[in-house]
Amino acid sequence: MIFAVALVALILFVGLAVDSGAVYVSYGQLKRSVDAAAVAAANDFKRGSTVNGMTEAAKEVLAIHNVDTSTISLKVYICDADGDGIRDASLQTTVPQLFARCPNTSADESPRKLVWVEARQETPFYFLTLLGFHSVPLTTNAIAEAAPVDLVIVLDTSESMASNTINSLCQPFWDAGGNCPIINNYDPDGTNAVVFDGSNPPSYIGTGTVNGCNLNNSCDPLLDAKTAAKALIDTFYDGYDQVAIVTFDSQAVVHQTKNKLGTNVDLSNDLAQSKLTVDGIHLHDDPPVVKLMPNWFNPGRFNPVNPEDRDGNGQDADPGFPVCTAANPRTASHVCCILNETRWDTSYDPYGWGGVPCDDDSILDAYDWNGDGRYNFADDPYAGAKSEHQQTAEWLAAHDPDGGGPLTASLSPLSTCTGCGIRVASNVLKNSARPGSVWVIVFLSDGIVNLSDTPATSSNIPAAYPNGFCNGALGQPYWNRLCIDHDPNPRYCIDRDDADGVVDNQARTCPPNYPGTTIIWSNAAPNVQYSVLDYARDMTDEAALTRSTNLNEPSGNDIAIYTIGLGGAGDDLYLGGVNKGAVGEQLLRYMAVVGDDGDRTTWAGCDTAGKRESCGQYYYAPTGAELLPIFEDIATRIYTRITD
């Protein structure tokens, strides 16, 4: 009898141990499953789902984790289910733990995307059923939060972003002969119309197109990009997530937006205001390059960063190549140019051009606005009431991008400073983003980088580089092929850790495993090897590079970068057009690679992807119509995080 009683007790304790272990394992599986379900629900919350949608998402994840959803009771709560902007009072009794976590928005606390997921499951006993105990209820919960996002949308506003506009702009104006009259921006008083065949417009018609499509918000594909950007903003949580808008052309500009308090800020939590800011984006209007003085137009004869500068000093005044005067005529030791109305000195031909460009240092005279091939003074009958100088001054005043006064680069016929855009976007996050938020840059461009910052646009550019890293000088060397670096390899670097003024090529802070010459900041004369492309890659590294085998290389921040190549996506026409020379696309892929995991060596398939093919965090869009689904896909990839 003693053995029988002891055996029953032994079976009881063994059964209790076995069933306790089974319950522990079941609870662990349920807890992990509910944690994952909460993250899934929060991810749906980020995309604007309802509570019912979040519940279904949670059930799907539970099923993936081998939880029989027919045996559980699942509850999903959010702070403001009725959408009135105030936390639901009913939570105080039903889920007090969540109610305590929900911000009191009526007291001006910022809202949060919190999701409470609770699951109750009956776990069966095995041995203990012999004693009449069949199951035990297990309940667990998790709060997930869609991580607050600080997003910078960067849009290329160079004039090519109106490449699809001409026909649609002309449609209301076709005349009986099938021609379209367009008012050109370089006609300030708007009295002269240029008639062209709409099927084959002249190359300078982009100027007139910008004038028209900016007025009626029809610049295409820029309009498609703006529509997609607003759709991306709609996936975020008003008052919780923050958005900044940056545009870049010849320079980059942050478009300040009002926040919920009505204050102008770079990053705004008022998403309606952010969308209004997107609506207000205008296309950059390039000075018409074909209106340069006729003999200057051939690349190499003028400074494309500032056509008024010929000797590379960054200014209109050219002491190294002055205008000849009676007091300082041309001699064997004093080279100067003879100024005339064509701004072309045929008496001096050191480069085989048939002459040299000759510029008056005291006036703006690089552009021939009326196209008669010569500079016109105010009293010149060809000029009407305005001289070329006055029309250029009016152009500069009308194309001030940030209200801070015209910059030197404003006369540039180039307008794709990719490095400017990524630098300004990352600075917005570094200066204004919240430490606990997810930092994201979405960067769209349709062109190849052809400019960098200059000392006028960034205090980080040394005075020795007045034209940024579009280097050159009249004669030696020329500004070849409009500042474009046609070969991404080798990559050149500026060693910013070296302050001794000696070019020692030790490359202390330079990217490892990149062949090339190290150039240092203190080098007095600009070196043409470091290009606008190198600058754009360096700005990408400063933004988001967090992993490098060179411990001296400056580290960036944890910024997720998604890039979009539109249309030509930076094809280099000098290297064969459509089928060759995708230098612009390679740069966008590099930006996406670094912005994926902070590592420039893990290419996520972008090293083997074909031309004009999406890979990793790089997307290719043939036309503006494909941008909306791309922005929607990017929204789904901005991740969430579990909070407890």
C-alpha cells in the first residue's frame, strides 16, 4: 500500500514536471509568435491599415509560427481606433497598460503608432488529465510601435525633368499650320514669340517649356515625381512622422515647411503642409546654353560653372587674362584680349580656335540674349531698351533658389549637382532628426552628375576650388565635356586628415581598395583628378557609411537611402548613349548600396545587375508613370521595430 501511494505521488510529480515543461514551451512559442504578430500589425499600421486589417496581419503571422488560430482568442488595440485624434477612453478599463502608454494628445503630446496585440490560448495537459486537469489558459501580449520616421525626399529639379512636357504644353496652342508659339523666358517683357514645329522643337525650347509648365504645374516627369512623393507622405502618420523636402539642380535647397505649431522648420510633422511644399516645387530654369556668345558655346572655351569666369578664379574679373588697354597692351610678357562687340578676339589664337573669348570684367556679357551674335549696349538699336548685361542681371534676380540672393553658380548651364543634394539631405537629418527615429532619404534623379558644391554654396569647399570640383582654366586645361567624369574608376580622394600641406599619398582617411591619387585640401592649386563624381560619392559616405576597413575614414550615420533612376538615369552620351556609359546609374546604385547597410562592399546584386535594372535599394523607372508603385514599395520597406 505504501508503494502504491508513493507511485501515485511519483506519477503526480512526474506529470507535473512534464506538463509544466510543455506549458513553458507553449508559452515561449506563443510569446514569440505574438511579438512577431505585433510587428506585422504595426507594419500594417504604417501603411494606413484599419484595426481589422492589423488583426488579419497578426493572424497570418501567428499561422506562420505554427499557432492554430482557431484555438486562440486574439485582440488588437491601438490608441485612437475611432480616429478622433484623442486616445480612446475605453482603453483605460480594457487595456490600462496600453492606455498608460498612449500619449495624451489633448494635452499636446505627440501621437504614437502603438499597437497592442493580446492572445489567449488553452494549452492541454497530458499526465495531469489523469487527475482531472485538462488545460491551462495562457495569455501574453506585446506592444509594437511603427518606428517614427524622419524622411527627406530629394527631387532632381534640373530642366530635363520637363523632358515630356513640350507636346502637352503646346496642345492648346496649335495653330492652323501645326506650329506652336511659345514665349521664351529670356524675353523678359514677353513680347516676342518663337514659332516652332511641335514635332521637332529647337534645342533651346526647354526654356520656354519651363516658363509654361511651372505656371500650370504640368512639368512632366517632375509632376509624376511630385504625385508619387505625396503618395509616400500619405503612408506616414500625421503629427508623428516627419518629412523634409530637398531639391537640387545647380545647388541644393531645403524647402522649409510649417510644423503643427506653425513654425517654419526643415523637418515637419504636419504632413498636409509637407504635401503643399511638394506642390510648390518648381523646375529649375537653366540659362539657355545656346544663347552664350556664339564662339564660346563649344565646350572647353568657357567655364560651365560660371560663364563670366574665363581664367578659373571663380569671378567675372579675370586678372590672369585681362582686357587689353592703351596702358596695358599685348606684349610678349603681357597676354591680354582685345574687347569688341562679339566678345571674340581673333587676333590671338593660341589654342587653334580661331581666337579666344574676351570678357569685360565689369559687366555680365556671356549671354547673347537676342541672338544677333554680339553684345548690345542699352543704346544699341538691336537691344531695344535693355542691354545683355541688364537682361543677365534680371535672369539672376529671377532665379534665386532660396531667397538668399543670387549665387555664383546661378548662371551655370548645368544643373545636376547630385553631391549637393545628398549633402544637404544628410545635414537635415544630422541637425534636425530625432535620435530614436528611423532616418531615411529617398533620392530621385534623371541625370548624370555634372556639378559639385562651390565655396558659394558650402563652407566646406576650400577657396582654392572656386568652381567646386568642375576644374579647369582657359588654355590649361579646358573645362572638358561640361564637368562630367566619364570614368568612375579609379576613384580619387581628398585626404582630409592630412594638414601638413605636403602631398604624401598616405591616404589616411581615403576609401580602401580604390586605386588612384590622394589629393589633399591644402593643395594650393585645384587638381583635375578629383571630380564632381568623386565628390558625390564622398558626400554619400559622409551621410551613411558606417562600416569601413579604414578606421581613419570618417564615419557617417545610420541612414537608409533609396535611390531612383528615371528615364535616361544618367546615361553618358559621350560613351555611346543608351547602351553604354551608365555613369549616373552607377552613382545612384552606389548611394543605395551604402544606404542599405552602411557598407560599400555589399552590393546586394547591384554589381551584377544589368543596365536600367532595379536592384537592392535602387529602383529604375523608364517614365514618370512608373514612379508611384516605386514610392509605394519604398514605403513598405521602411521598417518597424519592437518596443517591448
